[in-house]
Amino acid sequence: WGTLIGDTVFAYNALQLHQKLRRDKAYSVILTFYLEKPKRTKYPDIMIQKPDIDKLARACLDALTGIIWIDDCQVIALRADKRYGSPARVEINISEAIKEDI
């Protein structure tokens, strides 16, 4: 995941044209994790297996620290989903938080 997240961060950073990091901004983040479906599973339609979603989310927020925000405490709204999908990846949607996020 570290490499995948790093590549995503690099692409985002390049598109933002080196936006200056600001401590006074708050962010809303949506993370969608797609993991390969195992050959055998008790639950074929829903992903009830490791890795834990909170650990995946923490890894993403930590990886984005110093690139998108100064500290991940600036994330005030977070949604994370875990699904089966190929190829394995994480899709990250970051927006500046608005009043509805509070």
C-alpha cells in the first residue's frame, strides 16, 4: 500500500502545482480501498477480512502528511470503504471542508 499511496500522492502533488501547505485549512477525505478477492471466502459479496479499514485509513492519512496537509488533525471529515476490486488500489478524494462537513 505504501508504494500505491506514494504514487497517488505524487500525482496529486504534481496536479496542484506545488500548492503551499497551510495550517488553517480543514479537509474532508473519502477513501475507497479495492482489494483482490481471495479464491475462497466465507462472504463472497462483502469484504469481511483483514486488513482493518482503520489501519488502511491511518496509513493514507499519514502518507499525505507534509504533502497535502501539515498534520492529519486537519482532516475533520473522513469516510472509508473497503471493497473487492482488481487491480488492488486506493482511490482518494480530498476536498477543502465546508460547513456541512462540520
